[in-house]
Amino acid sequence: LCTFLPQADMLAYGRILKELQAEGVPDYLIPHKVSESLQKFIDNRPALSILLPTLKPYIVGQLLALYEH
């Protein structure tokens, strides 16, 4: 969960190296704010994250119906 939520956030609102340098972010923080894999992505990409308290057959059916829709 610690990497799941930030990854979705990164894909939605990620920044590239040039943007961080333009904002004046210190050089020692840039490696922590941008990753090499993000360079090929453009921000504002749609993504869907679903968190469930339990995974029961009824909920699996709902997910399947959502996927088929």
C-alpha cells in the first residue's frame, strides 16, 4: 500500500526532470521526485485504483461487471 498509492499519484500528477529544474528544486532532491520510468509518461493519464476491505465472490462479480461495462 505504501507504493501503490504514490504510484497512482505519480502517474496522475507526475513531474519530469525539466519541470523540477524550472521550479528551482534543489539538485539533491530531484532523484527522489522523478524516476526514469516517469520520463516516458505524460501526466494526467487516467487511472483507476480500487481498494476493497475484503475480496468475496459478490465483490468479484461486481468487479467483473464493472470491467465488462
